[in-house]
Amino acid sequence: MTNPNAFSFGASENYWARVMTPEYQAEKKARQAQEKLEAERAAERQRNEWQKQAVMSAAGPAILDIVNGYLAQNRPAVSSEVQEVFLNRLKGSTPVEYRSALEVLKQNGYVHELVSSTQGYMGQRTTHLYPLLQEG
């Protein structure tokens, strides 16, 4: 036997009366605001990721260029000075990005970091960078 009320369930409910209530409208606006905020956050994350990729793709060549520039002037490429020039040259970059790019260069054999034998202020030692592979 077929239920005669199966297809009329909810037919007595007035859809427009429910949709037009202030509570429903407030919930709808809150839901839309939340979706808009989440979309803005996703766009901001994407922009940050693109900026990070741009910095990291330019970081390795920039570090090598800075180190070669110091050596061309017959000056040691002190890591802290190279970092300062790097951060000024690549706007929006961070010291963490510098260190990670430098680690990648060291692991791939492009740069060698050598700890100096002399002690600086309060026993602090400086590190110097030397390029290992010559372009050409």
C-alpha cells in the first residue's frame, strides 16, 4: 500500500513566510559574510604564496650575485652583511627565507659557509660565504 501523504509532506509549510523572517535573513547575511571573509583569506594566502615563490626563485641567484659582488671588490662576503643586502634588494623577503635559500645553495654545492677563526664582540664568530661553482 502506498502512503498518500508521501508527496505532500511539507506542502502545507509556507516557504516564503519562512524565508522572509528576520531570523532567516540574519542567518543568511551571517553565512554570506563568513563565506566572503573565507574567500578573502584564501586570496590573501594565495598572494602570500605567490610572493614567497617569487622571492625563493630569485633568492638563490641574488645571494650568489651578492657574494660574487663582494669577492669582486676583494672583500669577504660576511653572512650578516650579505643577509642585509639581500633583504634590501628583495623587498618583502624575511631572514628565514634568506637562511632557507642559503641552506639550499649550500646543500647543492653552490656556496660554502666558512666560520672565521677570529672572535668578534663577546666571542662571537662571523661566517663568510664563498661560491663553489663558477658560471661559464
